[in-house]
Amino acid sequence: MTKPIRVGILGFENVAALDLIGPLEAFAAASLSQRYETSIIGINPRPFISESGVVLKPHHSISNRYEVDTLIIPGGKGLREAWINRRVANWVARRAPTLRRIASVCTGIYGLAPTGLLNRRHVATHWRFTQDLARRFPALRVDSDALFRKDGKFYTSAGVTAGIDLALALIEEDYGPRVALAAARELVVYLKRAGGQAQYSEPLQFQIESADSFSDLAAWILGHLDCDLSVAVLARRVCLCERHFNRRFKSAFDRTPAAFVEELRLSEARRRLSAPLASVDRIAASVGFRSADVFRRAFARRFGIAPSDYRRRFELRTRREGRR
């Protein structure tokens, strides 16, 4: 058995609890064979209270010389307090040369950005803080939409649950997709999301804008992309006649149901193309296109590139980022 990888997660007063606990649980889910050794590293040895009132006790403090392979900095309003921010940034700057990876979750980037280590690097954070981050740290290349970004040994992610997506990506990097997918299944994660996905997804936008009878329709469609998603089927799903359903859908979303379904199918197909094992034909069938040729034409019309070319560019970009 190989030696477990040590992951340290910073903890401080008024941390966002899920930013800390989400990645911690993901690594725990992957550790059935002792793959990871996780620890909470506090600003000091005392227990601290999260924003939501959860009391957490650190295993170590930053005053101890505890060696880790990967460091994760969660967000939370406590990190935006000057004295905590200063202590975290100074400590991270000192420890950075000894760390293989440094990651931030949500506003955890405010503890990493002052070190200067992220200057001229591509970064992500919660969509609500992207403008403030770019204003305060103009040397950063802020991606306002990504779930998470990797640039060299630095990983930055959007808010809250995106920390779990980031942790799963780190697990996949260490042990491959099977272990990462097994961890995702253990966590009952609906979808293992890639970093390039948008924080504000098409289904979420649909649900926010929906009337009550449509509110769960997008999630249901995503779970049945390979099924018949005709107007007749969708209208029955929300208990409306076809004509009334069509009229209400177009009025609310300024597009036809067919256009919306195709958009979801193509977006999901693009995500699945990031997995190298599945063929283009298999992906086309898995998202409900009646033939691979129809899928290729629709994909090229929507994204301006053939599916096979998109996959090659994605793999090339991933290899480049891995070498940084």
C-alpha cells in the first residue's frame, strides 16, 4: 500500500462550514483504502465557530510544523477580517514552496491572492465576488463563470458545493476517474462536474424563471435525455395540453421546448466529451440524438466546431494546464 496523501484544510473563526467540510468528506469518501490523511489546520489550537454556528476543533495549528502535500483554503467572512487574512497569507506564502498543490474554495482566494502567488494566473471564485476580487487584485485573471480553475499547482473554485467538485478533480488527478467517480457516488453527487462548467447553469436559470408547474421540469429532462422528450411527453409531465404548454413555454422562455431540449442535450454532450473513453457515436446516443450525423451537425451549429475537434482541443488544453 502506498503512503496516503496528506491533505490539510485551513480553519478559522467564521469559516464557511461547507467550504471546509465538503472537500473533507470527498477525500474521506475516497479513502476506503487509506488513500488520504486529512487534517484541519487552525490559526491557533483552539476550537473555532463557523458562520453557521458549527464548532470545529483543529488537529494542528499553523504554529506547528505539520507537513502536507495539498493545502485547501476555505472561504468565509472570517478570512476577510484583517488579522486573520494577514496571518493566513503570510503563512501560506512561507509554506508554498513545500506544497505540491494549493487550492482555495469560494472566498478562500482572499487568503491566497495577497501572497502574489496567483498573479497573472487564471482563477475562479463565487460569482458574487468576482468583480471585487478583480478590482482588489488586478494582476489576477478572474474567470467570472467557471466552477474551478487550475493554473500550475494552484486550484481555485467557486462557492460552496464547487469545493466538492474541486476535491473530486484532485482525487481524479491522484488516483484516476474510477476512484473519483466512486467517491462521487458515495457522496450521492448528482453529477461530477468539470471545472469549465458555468456556475449559473441552463437548468438552474430555467428553474429560477419557471412558473410552479415548470419548476422541476429541467431536472427531469436532464435525467431523461436519452428518452422521448417531445412536446407531447413534456406537456403530459406538467399536466397541460400540448397547445397550452407550447404557448406558455415560449412566452416564458422566448424559445420552443424543442430548442431548449436540444440545448440541454448539446451542453451535456459537451461535458461528456471531456471523458476520453466514450466514442462520439455513443455520446450522441446517450443524450438522445437519433443518429451520430444529426448530433455532429447540431453540435457544430451550436459551438462552431466538430465534436471530435472539440475533444482534441479539450485534451490539448488539459495537458498544457497540467504542465504549468
